[in-house]
Amino acid sequence: MPDSVQVFAPGFRITDTNGDPVSGAKLNFYDAGTTDAQNIYSDSGLATALPNPVVCDSAGAPTSDGNAVTQIYVGTAAYKVVITDSSDVTLFTFDNIKGAIDTSSFAGGGSSTWSTTVGSETADFTVDSNDYGELIQCDPTGATFTATLPSAVTAGDGTRLGFRHNGTVNQVQIATVSGQSIKLPGGSTTSGFVLTGLGHTAWLVSDGSGWILDLEIKPLGDNGRILIADFLTSPPTSPTPGARYIITGTPAGDWASYSEHDIVEADGQGSWTQYTPPTDCGWIAYDQDSNVTYQFQASAWVAWSNITAPVASNLKSFVANYQVTDGSGGGALTEDAWTLYPLSDVIENSITGANLASSVITLDTGNYIINATAYFNKSDETQLRLIRTDDSGTTIYGPVVNVSNTGGLRGAVPLSGAFEVTTDDQTFELQYYAQNNSGSTALGDPIAATGVEEVFGQVHIIKVDIEQGPQGPQGAQGNAGAAGADAGFSYTWNADTTSSDPGSGQVKGNNATLASITEIYVSETDGDSTDLASEIATWDDSSSSTRAKVKVEGSAGMFLFEVTGANTDNGSWVTLTGSVVASRGSLSGTVSVLPVLTGDQGTTGATGATGATGATGATGATGPNTGLDYAWSTSTSGDPGSGNVLANNATLASATAIHISKTGRNSESLGAVIATWDDSTNTAHYGHLRIFTVADRTEYIEAEIDGTLTDNTTYWTVPVTVTAANGSPSASDVMAVMFERTGNQGADGAGTGDVSSSANIADNAIVRGDGGAKGVQQSGVSIDDSGNISGVGNISLTGTVDGRDVAGDGSKLDGIESSADVTDAANVAAAGAIMNGDFSTNGLMKRTGAGTYATAAAGTDYISPTAGTAVQKADGSGELEAAVATDLGAGIHTIFVPAGAMVPRTTNGAAEGDAELATNDIMLRTLDFDTTTEEGCGFFIALPKSWNESTVTFIPYWTAGSGSGGVVWGLAAYAFSDNDALDTAVSGQQTSTDTFITANDCHVGPESSAITIGGSPAEGDIVYFEVTREVGNGSDTLGVDAQLIGMKILFTTDALTDA
């Protein structure tokens, strides 16, 4: 079988700095020190290759295909692991990790002898690469000294170091560098570790970023009582290997070279191991021969004969076994998955609330210690864990044990730890993870002892907050730990404030007052002569506004500096730009420079394949009702009911009245509000009413209120003329009722007196004043609809008509002789009459310029001869010609479209906004356009038939809540005829650039250039207009949302009506 090693323990997953899984993380394996991919496998036999990189699932666990969790094995070659997120951003890099041990050179026969090099030290020293894998005998008898570990990053993942106390007094201090820590059992960490006495041994393993205490052997006596077989003067004849004795009296025989009070241990090879207790060491020994406990006090063993026997313990415990009948195996196991361990029997239970059901343990609130052991058979890499069943909170992992699947080996897999339960009836499972199922005995190989239960596993839980005995005296204070390593880079503070080289190993600021520093000048070489150029170059790499924070701290002060600008590399020193956010005291001498870098936003991952269409989501919450809040009644007459509104016809377009309750849907009193709907003095058109379904605005009715309201006590009847309607709301649909009041009729012209009319004035009658009644009365004269006057009697004039003296001219006509020649122009003129020639060929009177008639200017005088004929105008030569539409009022007209009538785009649409101005309660309904993203909205207009189908212009009306600068509004359009595709791009965009004046003021932009409307505009077309804010235009500099109130569209007509 090839030599292999498992890279990660079962249950391993990639997590971020918050401990959360990194979904989709990638594990890239390379040959050590290179970027050459290394082969990796899912089995210890190196038979099944894995893809490289290995992609993790959503829980951060390595998988073989993105889904199935896998283990990872490598061969004997050293390797490098680069861990990235799903977007290939590097999270961690570990290099020079040792591979599997190469057994090819081991002795034949399939066996080998493990070899560990042993070194020795007696004074301060730093571990180097030559010491890797070595057990270092440390003798501090001369004085306490420090063993300094190498950087775990430099040593690489898997590097192993051993340290053993080999002196009679003093301590050995093990210290880390660069702020790295040593992880201790139970989850705590330390920056230093102390060997306290002879034999105290520690094996440390690097994980690539720090150190782990893998194995600790306490000094003799530190682990509790030392079991002693007897007190003897000379060795027994056939001692049991491992048996220990205390020498009493003068040593003899093989012990002659030892001293009284020494402890000696039979090594099973005919020799003895000597342990000499230091003075006042406090070692405790239990003599199994006399059943007496001894303690080494001063320089002798003292019997504890005066100790009173303890009272019965109040300690509560729970013990559960996995046991089967004699000769039965433990059963098969589940490979490569965390699986419930089959606890079967409760052996002891004195903990209230504790129980076992279906292998699940239940515990009440309290603090607990667990010790568990389970026996496995040929299961390869195996591990236990205790986990809460709700998968939150407590999880305790035991060590990974390799229970070999060859040679018939079985092994015990342990678990121990402490935990707290914060709620009663919390449930836990003991679970196992194993790689190989050896069959029916995988969970335990029976010993087949007659009449004995086969026990393959046991859990022992102790509740530690149960009442214990009295507290013992406080022990002596331990030795001070080694000084922690400085987490930052060591520099010397330079008090100079000029922008210049601070000097090698030095740092300074541009102001003597720490709080006022805006530039830091730092050498690329620190006080330990380490080249930090590449490190410092990364301090401005972040794309965040705060690129890094740098803490500079000395013994008397510190400051925290935010790097906000790019570094300036000045060769051997670098300028950092930013500002101080916190400071105290002053700096001098040695300081620590600690950078904390700000990370970039991760890049967007590649778009995945389109997934299957999901189930239809739940209907979203109904939006706010922007009108009066009512419910629809499907009745068509009478009281609609409280909170309801109805139309008097089921076909909304045919309705002539709306019945609306005086109480809103939410019981609010609205009768007085509705009563104002006919208050306008414009009685032909009191206002506009719109009612629509809130959940579906395509169901609506729009109408003009054309009469006064009728008060029916609990509801109002509103007479209407429907202008538009669609759909049929259902009973109880939530409705929005919106009313727009028509302005009052303008004031009458100047005049005095009271006017009233007779109730029986005839049609077409001309009324005359009635001075007595201060009113009017019917006359005998009438004017019909064609303008004909009848019933006129004598007309008396005291003035002229068109400047002519009718009475005088009439006298002249009376004097014309009956036989006078009326073809004589002079005679006719003398009579004040006109000739036939004074009429145009169109039958209209003309001005010839002769006689008393002056020639009219062209286009200024108009006259229509009879109904149905064209309007005429003077042509300037005394004749008349047909007037055109522009002569009679055709030309430029406008339509104002409010923002509330526009529809924001779904993609990058402007935001709808309603606001009430604070002082006078002016209501604004706007569309708010972003300052950085081009947003838009649109609206349709069916321009009148009289439109000339040519270009249009626009004028924007807008406001803003703050800011300064300009806004560039854009408008483009497209005309759609019948059967045209609506999904067509607009064109012809023109802009209007306006400048912000004052917050919440009305801003009227300049008229734009002519917009050529896309498509082929034709009579009857509907035109779609698209409004945008052109944020990419250099003139658009307003730094806040521009709020559009509406657009005025200017277009040209070439006809007087749409007939």
C-alpha cells in the first residue's frame, strides 16, 4: 500500500474570520514552493484522484464533485495549499507542508523503527530548521531560560517540535514570535508555555499559522497520586515492569548509587529509572502495600495519617454504555459520515433530568464534564464528537485515532471536554466518524468471555455545579509567564516632522501633535532589520475609502491612523496619507507599528446555469392606498354600506351616479370631506373622480362630477358623467377613491345692480332690463340659432353706425329720384350707397382704395359671407382671399404631463415620491432621478388630429431637496400606428440643462431643441415619450436626486379642430 497522509481531519471545513462557512471555497494543491499542481486523492490507497482544486460545498466542507463530502490524501512529497473563495480571491496560503512518511527505506518485513533525534540546551536559544522533529532536552538547573519557537508560517504546516525539562530546578519558557499563539486543550490559547519540573514534556505541531500543543507529559507528581508498590531499601527480585518503589534508609544493591527518598521505576529490561523529588515539591504517593498516602514535604516523605476521611461525595454523574450479550459483535458502522453512536444501557444516573432514549442523551441546565470512550475494529481514521441535536452551540471533538484495518487491530477512541447547558431538556448525541467498515465487528470485536456483557463504549457525564466539599486553601502563585511577543513591527520614533527619510528602522509624522498628523513617513526596514517593502506596499491596496488602519504605540502614548490615500514610495521609505482618528500621550524611543488592512469587495462570480423555474411565490403585501380607503360593493343602488362605494350600473362605463358611504373602510369619518366635492362655483364641472382597485389598477372608473351631491344620511349620491372605465371590481375589493376639485368660476366683469330672470322667458328671446324689479324681462325681439333677428320695430339712433350718420344718409336716399340712374357711381356715392363693383368676385364687399374706402392691409380684415363658406381675409389689394388655419389660431400648443401620470421603468426606473412641504402642506408627487445611475420613466400621449405630425420640444419642471450644480433632462419619443410593435426603441433625444437654485423651489428648465419623433408619425398615432436624467453628461453635476414635477410638451397644429 502506498505511503499516504490525510490532509484534514474529518469534519474539517473552511470558515471566514467570523467562523462562518465559506461557500464554494477552493483548495488548490501544488508542489511545495511552486505553482505546479500536485495530485490529490480521496482514499488512503491513492487510487481515486480528486479534481484540483477541490471545491467546497455551502457548509465549507471539501467535496469530490461540488456535492459529495470527501477526505483528501497526498503522498510523501511536500506540498503547498492555497485556499481561495468562490471568486478565486486568496484567503490562506500554507507552503512546505510535509507529506506522508516514506517507509520504503524502513527495515524489511513490513515493520519499521521510529527514530527521533534528541538535542540538548542549557540557555536561551531559538529553534531553527535543524531542530524540526527533534526532542530537545532542556536543562535549566543553572537558570531559567527561554526557548523561542520559529514562525509557524515559516516552519510550515505539520512541523513537529519536542521540549523536555531535564533539570532539577528552575523552569523552561517556550515563547512564540509575531504574535502567534499556542492552542491548548479545551480551546484556550497562550503566547508562551512553561515546563515546570523534571520530566515535564511538550510536543508542539505547527498548523501553518500558529502552534498546537499536541502532547503534554506532566512532571512526575503533577498528574495526581504516584502509585507506589512499597517502601524498600534494595530492589525486589522480580519487579513488575512499571512498578515504582520509594527508597527508604540506605540504598543497597542496584539502588546503591541512588539516594534515600528517590522513586525508582522498573523498566522491564532489568534496569531502573530514577526520579529524585525536589525539595518541597509536594509530590503525592500512595503506598499500595500499606494503603497510606504520603506527600514529599521539605526533604522527606510524610504520611497523611492525620487526614479525616471525606464525607460522602455530592458529585452527580450519568454513565451509559454500548453493550451487547456475550460473544456478539458491535455491528457494522457507517463510513465517512457523522453517525449516532448506539448507546444502549444506563449504568448509573444520579443527575436530575438526565436520561437516555434511542441513544440520545437529555440534560437539564448546568455545567458538565464528559469523558467518553468507544472501541472500533479496523476503522482507519476514527473520531468522536458530542453535538447538540439542534446543531447549534455545544460541539466537542475528540482526537482522530487511526484504528488500522490490517493486522486485526482494534482501538479505543476517546473524547473529553466541558460544556454548559442553558435550557432544560436539551438533547445531545455522541457521534462517530470512521473511514472503514470492517463488518459486523466494526463497532466492537467481542472477547467472548462466558457470562460477561460485551461493552464496546461508555459515556461518563459529571455535573460539576452540584454542591461540592469546602474550598481548599489557595495555592501558591505560579511563575510569571513569558513576555508576549509584540504584535506589531518594531520601530524607533523620530521626532522630526519634515517630509523626508526617517532613517532605517525609524518612523515619524508630519506634526508634533499626534492628533494632527496627516502623513506618516516609515522606513521600509523595521527595527529588527527586516525588509518590509512588499508588506508596506499592500497597506493602500484596498478599494475601500479607508484602505487600512495603522496603530503606532509606545510606552507613553499612541495614535490610530486611517490610510485614505495612495502610498508614495520614496525608495527606502514610504509616505502614508490619511488622518488620525484617536491618540493619547506622546511617543519616543521604541514603538510598535501595527497595520490592520481593509479588504476589497469580492469580485462577482460567474453566472451559473439557469435553474429550473421555481414555484410561484406568495402574493406580496398590498401597497399603501393613495386615495380614500373604501371597499367595493357590487350593488347598483341604495346605501352601499359602511366603508363601501358602488356605481349605479354594473357596467362602469354606463354609470351616472356613485354612492359612497360617509365612513371609510377603516371606520374613519369622511362625510365632511366628500361634502366639499360640489363646492366649486364651476357648476358645469365640479371636479374629477377616479376610483380604482388597489390590487389591480387596471380596474377603474374615471368620471366628471356634473351635479350637486345628495345627502342620504349615511351616504352621498354623486352625479357623474363617466369619461373612462375598465374591468369590474369584485365585492369587498379594496378601492382607492381620488378626487380633484375644479377651480371656482372667475369673478363677473365690472358692473352694478342686481340681475334676476323670469322663470318663463321664451327660448331665443332677448331680455331687457326691468328697472323696477332690478332684474330682466322678456322683450318681443328674438334671435334664432342661425342669428336671424325677428320682432324688431323702429330703431332710433342718436349717433352713427360705423361712423355714418344713418339719419342723414337716409334723407339722401329718400331724395333719390325714382328714375335716377343707379349705375352712376357718382350718383350712388352721393346717395351714400355702394355699387355692384364694390363687391369681390366671391360676393363679398371689397375695399378698392377709391372714394372713401381705404385699402386694408393684407391678412388683417376677415369676413365670412354665409354659413359653410371659407373664412376670408384681405389680400392687401382690395380683394379678399381664403384665410388659412394659422391665420385663425392654429400654431404652437402645449400639453403638461405631471410626474404622477408617468410610469417609472422597471429597469433603472426613477423612484416615485410623495412629499408634503412643511409650512403650507403643499403636496408634491414627483419621480426622483438618481445622481449616479441613469434612470428613466415614460408616458403615452395621443396628440390631437390637428397636430402637424412634425417635431416637438419640451420644458422640464423640477425641484430638489438640497445640493448645487446642474441637471440635464433628456426626452426621446416614438410614434405608434395601429398594429405597430410597442417594444421599439425611442429616438430623437434632445436635452434641457437647468441649474439648481434653492431647495424645494420650482425650477423651470429652458425649452429643448426640436425632437424628431421616431417611427412614421401619422394622424391618429399615439406617441411614447421616454424621460431620462443624463447623469453621464458633464453638465449634470447636482449631487442629489433630481425630483421631476412634470413635463410641458410643445407641438404645432395645422388645423383649427380635430373634425
